[in-house]
Amino acid sequence: MAKKSDKEREIDYLEIEKSRINREKARLVVNMGLILYFGFLIVGIIGFTFDYVDSTMLNVLVICGIVILVVSTLPYLIIVHNEDRWINSKIQELKNEK
């Protein structure tokens, strides 16, 4: 098995760091989506309890919260899926070098 050069190791390290940055950005989006989701639910429940919001508006708030939750989760799932494929390809490369 041939040893990697310093340049190849540096490229791999930078790719890993870039992957971490992208994952952290996606995690921030998921966290904001969760905050918005629970915010919509709390506003809807409190508003419905004190008769500020009728049942139709409560349904709209809940559906909007669910849509926000799904939309904010998609980037994270896509990034994790791409990283998984990248790691599997690197593992396959290393296995084929033996």
C-alpha cells in the first residue's frame, strides 16, 4: 500500500473540515426550524385556549409548523447522505489499494 503524500493528506483534511462546516450550517437550520415549529405550536395552543385563534387558524399554524420542520430538516439529511456516500467511497478506495 502506497503512503499518501502530504498534499493528499492536507486535501483530505480540508475536505473533512469543509464537511464539518456544512454539517454545522445544516444543524443550525434544523435548530431554527425546531424553534419555529414549537413557536407555532405554542402560539396556536395558547391562542386557541384563550379564544384568540379559531380552529381553522390553529390547523393552519400546525400545518405551517410541520412544513417548516420538514423543510428545515431536508438540508441536514441531504448533507449527511452525501457525507455517507463520500466516506463509503473513501473506504472502498482504501480497500482496493491493499
